[in-house]
Amino acid sequence: MTETAREIVLSKQDLREVTAFAAACAEVVLAVFEADQPDDSRPRDAIGAAWEFARGGERGKSLRDTAWAALKAAKGPETAAAREAALAAMSAAGAAYLHPLAKATQVKHILGAGAYAARAAELVAGDDRNVGAEHLERAAHRATPIVIDVLERFPPAPAGGGRVGELIRILDAGLRESHTSTPDVP
């Protein structure tokens, strides 16, 4: 018998904060995609749509369509780094569609853009994992208290997913730890 996930309350502001975080993470590596595919604006459009939603726009068909288009754009690049950068853009637009179910798989909607961006940066640097770790650290600094609060409503990120899954778990653990290790000030 499968376990039914409990529902999590997510406000529109929660979704806007998560989407802003994801867009900020993804735009850091947008140039990696654009250097490979200079005439393809789909990842840029996805990040733009994510920012538009984060700043008060509607969560509608256009946002979803740009996420799908960025996913399709990830199939065109010559380099793996450019593909990962397009997937970061797709994840930024897709962050607005975080489901309110307490499932570990939903953590990818919150942290996927940061993990894909870190992986793109690693690949640009010759698969240097130190570069990925630096990107994750910068992503962690972009996470607002609301993003961390939303993250903590979900179970920890699941196993699997290759290197990007590993990067998601590292970022997930780091954000949860940073929140719990912050001393209370009287």
C-alpha cells in the first residue's frame, strides 16, 4: 500500500519567493547556454517569465510554456554545460509549479535551478567539483528565510538523479543545517 503525502500550505508569495530564488540561480549560467546557442532565446525567456511571476505576474500558460520551451532548448547544445544551463532555466520557470504535497521529489522544484547551474559551472571548469561547491554556496546565500521555510516543509531531497541529484542534496542539507544552526538571539 502506498503512502499518501500530506498537503502543504503554499501561498502565492511562497511560490514567488521560491521562483525568484530559482531565477537568480539560473541566470548566473545563462551565458553558458547563449555562448553555445546564441540565436536561441528560450532559456532567457524562461528566466524572464520566472522573474515576471516572482515580481507579481500571473502563474499561467505563458510561464508553463516557457519552461517547456527551455526543456526543448536543452536538446540542442553542443556541450553538456550548455544543456545544464538550459535545464537551470527550465527549472526556474518550473519552480512556480511547486506542488503542495509533502514529497521529497518536490525539493527539485525548489533547488533544481541552483543544482543545474552548479553542474553547468562544474562542466565549464573541466568537471571541477570545487566550482560546483562554490556555486552552491552562492546559491545558499540567495535563499531568503521564506525559501528556507518552504524547503523545510518538505522531506529532504531523495536519492538518485546523478550529479545534479547529488548537488540538490548538498544544497538541501546545507540550507536546512544553516537554518537550524542559527543561534537564537534573545
